[in-house]
Amino acid sequence: MVGLPALSLGRRRSRTCLHSRSRRRLSRASLRVVDPTELDRLIALGEAQSVEFKKSLAQLDDGLCSLCGMVNADASHGTILFGVTDKGVTVGVEDANLDRSQKKISTKGKKFDPPLRLDIRVCRRDDKAVIVVRAERGSPDIHEYDGRAYVREGAATRRLRVEERRQLTRRRRRDEHSPQFGQWVCDRCGALSTSVKWRLSSRAGVVSKDVDYGHECGGEFWPA
């Protein structure tokens, strides 16, 4: 799966961007300044697992379905750019109705269940207005948009099947448990343990410490 750099974080407000928050209180993780240089890089890289372009707000529902799929994926966050074609050409959204457009996005955002905090920004590129909508999952819950759950695979979004949803929720709730505390049981042989192992992994040159739920029998440990 393709990863993309996040838009720059910062306390200072960009002079080239118009800032509009959704009415819901935003988490600190979503308080981001859209840096025009980073936006240029994002568009240049093209659509991927955590980014999608929409030519206009006529595609708002499709865009929010994709955003739902992005936050439900392992990446847990997503960005939709309105006013950019799928070829990466900036066409912009209508300037005269920017306030109304942002209110419309906020209203549509109420269709997420559980509620999803949206960060809505307007940034100018090539003298055209691009609306940037971002969201980040803050819990293991699977989000729905307008009564349906989606998941993002590469640059494509699809409906999440019932069994997939059950397994995904179960796996993410397991990840909330501390590996060093509580009782664990192997789903294959029934072996019990008071902790699970750690393992070192390397991604893009960065070494991280991950939990290894595997057991020597080939099964996996789950909270008892």
C-alpha cells in the first residue's frame, strides 16, 4: 500500500489559506495548516490509499465514502481534495459559495457513524480554490457513511463485508490490550500466557517494535 506524507503541522496560520473548522471540536492531531508546497507535492504524487481527488462538490458523497474507507483502513486517516481532477489538474471550486460549500460538507459529515471529526480547509493553488477535507480515526470502531461501511485498498474504495468488519473490529480491539498484562489464549491449541512477544521490524529504514501474536503451533493469541 502506498503511503503519503502528511500535510505540514503547525501553529501558524498560512497567509494563502482560508481556515474553516467544522463545528465539532477538532482533536489536536487534526489541527493542521495546509502548506501550499506540501499541497503541490501531494497533488504531484497522485491518488493513493490516503488521498483522493474530486473535480467538484457534485462528487461530495463519493468523496466522503472514500474518506470513510480511508479511516477504516490500517492507515487510519485520509484526505480528499475538491477542485482537483483525477489527473491532478487543479480546476478549483466556485469561489462565490465557499462558506456555503464548507457548511454543506459539515452537514454531510453528520452522516458518519460513529461521528467522525472533519478538518475542512480552503487553500489557493494556481489562483483557484481547493477544499481540503481531512479525517483521522481515533478508536478501533468501524465507521459508516450514510449507513454503509467502506474500506480503502490502494487507490480504490469498496464496501466492507460483514465478516470482514467483524474480524477487523476484533483485531483492532485486541491491539488495545497491553501485551504485558492480562491473560492471553491461543485460538488454535488453547495455550495460555500472561504476555505476548515483541518483535523488531523495519519499514523504509525506520525500526519499530511490534507485537507478535503468533504461537509456535501456528495459532494466534487473543485476550482471554
